Amino acid sequence: GFILVLGIVVDDAIVTGENVYSHMRRAESSLHAAIRGTEEVAIPVTFGVLTTVAAFLPLAFIEGGRGVFFAQIPAVVIP
């Protein structure tokens, strides 16, 4: 679960960083590029995170022996 979340965080950081960089190449100030570039991708990144939460939430409710094992994954991914 931790490795999965780490991958998602890195992916979101790359998307945000590339967008900020594209704004900086347009001769915007660094501060303005960071704000504007982050604002543009904030909603898609947020919905990407919420989609991941929605995908892993059902694993928390599996019953039985497998449920004990699978419940650990959403306990790490969701927070």
C-alpha cells in the first residue's frame, strides 16, 4: 500500500511540476508560474486522489480471513 501511495504522490508531483515548468518557459515569474501552474492541475489531481480512495475503500469491508489481510491496504492508501 505504501509503495502504491508513493507512486501516486510522485506522479502527481511530476504532473504539477511539469505544468509549473511550462508556465515558467512562458517568461512568467517563478512565483506566478508556481501558483498558476498548481491551480490549473489542482482539480484533476484532487479527483485522481478521490478516485483512488473510492477504488480502495471496498477492500476495508471484506469479511473473513482475507478481510484481515486486505484491510491493511486501504488503511495505508486512504489516509
